[in-house]
Amino acid sequence: MTVSAEPVGPAVDSGVPWRRLDARMVVVEPVRTLFKLVPVLIVVLITGSNGDPVRPWITLGIGVLVVVAGVVRWRTTRYRITPERVELHSGWLRRQRRSVPRDRIRTVDLTASPLHRAFRLSVVAVRAADAGGEQRHGGLTLDAVSTAEAETLRRELLDRRPAEPRPVEQSAETEPDAEVLARLHWSWLRFAPLTFSSLAGVGAIAAAAFNVLNELGVSPTEVDGVDAAAERLAAAPLWLAVGLVGLALLVIAVVGSVVLFTERWWGYRLTREADGTLRVRRGLLTTRSLSVAEERLRGVGVHEPLLLRAGGGAQTRALSTGLGREAQGGVLQPPAPRAEAHRVAGAALRRTGTELDPTLTPLVPHPAAARRRRYTRALVPVLVLVAAAVIVGRVWPGLGWIWPGTVVLVPLAALLAADRYRALGHALTAQYLVSRLGGLSRRTVALQRSGVIGWTVRQSPFQRRAGLVTVQAVTAAGEGGYLILDVDAADAVSLAEATTPGLLPRIRP
């Protein structure tokens, strides 16, 4: 089977020798696999200790197979870097061939789990723009190479200049000529409980722990004191029980999110390297290093989810080809104060001291018709729900208590509509197309005008009646396109023509 980041043509021997992954992965890979199988192996050993001599041998056989598989994987994996491309061949029964042109490489991500760090190894993930389309991204992963080799590969693939290996100790530190753009401030811990990713991470860890206990046949209610506490809680008034459970979940969520924030962002530094890349280093147990080639950077985005925005925070992300829609794709900093997020956005785009941060550019408000659409789309469904609740209350008097509760949704919907309209805006500067939208999750994007490669114009029947359109600036970076909602049709065409002169010569409002 052949898997390639680009169609593979006739084999050509470039004369560049093939390399193997580090031999220490023969130990790392089996240990990592066995660690995942620990619950199953423990269950097999416990159940096999009741006089059945076969099951312990099954456990031993599983361990031997895992070790053999690790050796086979190392023996059948090789890679090389030629002047034109990066090639990776792997597999025995299922062979894979990956080939990535070097001129399409956009980012190089170095990751080291605690197990990798113990053996001084790193995982190198190479991401590249895919020839198959703007929304898809190709690449390959080298798991694992030595830490020193990983640093050399990072510089070689992004800088394309010959690079000599450096000592491991030096490769882990900031290069002497690197410009530090941002560092971690521990006061930012207050934003940890305000991000959905942290809360979701706490839930995932709790679910995994519960599954492990379930596999081992351990019930949480069997823990001393838990059963008695549950009985006392059941005997308490409903409002008190609900309040205590809610408080306990809130404490667990806050503490867990702070712990996850610390693990993810420990030692955070954003630097501009001498090889022309923006580099993000972070991580306590698992260290991560993301390098983005500045020549491929097409802009930045400042994201403000509802909870984070309520706390005065925001997060900055890079818009670059090779960085897609994934949750942590292109993140340049942890959740931080809003002013710091805009400052980092400007620093990433090389803003000078006399210029305004691009994401703080004053925006042109959208027409009054856009405001009406926000209120219509927010209030009509709620009013329909209220009317339905009133009808239900009249038909079934016992359910008459429902409609007063639905009435509360009306002012909430109005507030949401007002907030969504305030978020709308766009502007065009000498270098950037700036747009902002979103209510529950606000996003301000500064996209380089040179990075816009096309436009998509959409108009629904309701927009047609209001004289509005939605335009999307198409780019090969980030999500592939960024919307400007509900602008006047004539203004939309003027904006597109001013951003990319000559691209829309035949379009008329």
C-alpha cells in the first residue's frame, strides 16, 4: 500500500542515504504500548491467579509480541531528506510511502512525552500544504529521533541551510540570537477555568480514570466514606443536595483546569528565531515546540470565547498554511489578558512601535439591516417557543408553569443579538484585511492582503431583500477562508476590489 503527501512519480535515487529512527525507540515503543495495556494485563493476571496457569503465560506472550512489534517497526522505518523533498518509508505487512516536497513545508512540531524525555528522544511532525486542496494538509511524523537530531531537522527543514548538530543541552534552550516575544505570567492562571479545552480535558481524564477502575472491577462507591456521604446527601433537601454536588463539580473543574493549564504552558516562550521562524515552546511533562515559517505566515487571529471574554481574556493564533482547524492549531500563547493577546498578535506580524496592533484597527460598522437580522434570528425562535409553551399551558393546565420560564429567554436572546451585532465589523489597512464576528465565540482576524487568493460571495433570499451579502476571503492559510457577514452588496464588491485589485473586474453590485 502506498500513502503519499503528494503523488509519487518514478523512483529516483537522489544519492542521499537513508536514515533510521533512533535505536532507543525499540525500548520506548513497547513500553508505551504496554502502558496502554496495563489495565487489561492486570485483569488477566488477577483472574489467572485463581489456579489457571495459562493466563499468566498469555500476559507474557502479549508482552513478547509488543516487544517484537517495536523491533520490526524500527527495522522497517527509514527516512531521508533530499534537496527537494522529505521521504518516509515504513511498515512490513502494510507498507507506507510518504513524500513531502520541501517547498511546501510550513511548520515543524517537536513533541516529547515523559517517556521520550527519559530517553532523550523527540517526535518530529512535519506539516505541509497539500496539493489536493486548500482545506487539507499533508505531512509526516518521525517517531522518534534524538533530541539533538530533532533540533537539527527543525532548522534544516525550515531554514534550508546546512545545520550542524548541537549538544542536547544547547538545543533545549533559546538560541542566543533569538528574540523573545512573550513569556508566561503565572497571573494568567486565572483564565484556566474559563476555557472549554481545559474543562473538556478534566472531563476526559475523569472518564478515563472511571474506565480504568471499571476494568479493574472497582466501584467508586466502595471507597470508604463515599457510600455514607451519598446516603447523607440523599437525605438532605433537594436544593442543598444539588448545591453541594454543583459546588463539588465546580471545585474539581477549577482545580483540574489549573493543573492542566500548568502542564500545557509550563516554560512557555514565544521567540523569533534567527532562521526566520516563530517558535512556541511549552509543556511540563510533555514538552512541545511549534515552529512556523514567517514567510508562510498570512496573518493572526485573536479568539475570545464567551467565558474567556467575560474574564477579560483572549488567545492569539497564527494563520499559516499547514495549520488547520484543530483545537491547538497555530496557538501562539496561552489564554491571557486581552491587551496582551493583541500585543502578541502585533509582535508576530512585526508591528513597529509607532503602529497600532492590526487586530485593534478601528472597524467599519455594518448596516442597520445587519442589526435587524441579528435580532430577527435571535428573537423569532424564542417567541415561537414562548407561544408554544402558552398553548401547552392552556391545553394542559397542569403544565401552565412552563411558559413563565420560557419568557426569561426573550431578554437573553435580545442581549445575544445586540452582542453579535456589536461584534460585526471590518476594515482594510495598507497591509491587512481585518474582520470581526461572533457572539458566543468572538474572533478578530488580521489577514494579509497578499494572502487573499479569492472571494466567495453568498446571498440568501432574506439577505437579498435586505440588500446584504456575506463575503468570504479565501486563503491557503488557517481555516481556508474568513467570513465578513451581512455587509452592503456594493460595499462588499468595493472591499474585494480594493483588497485584491483586478481579481473581480466583472462583478457589479
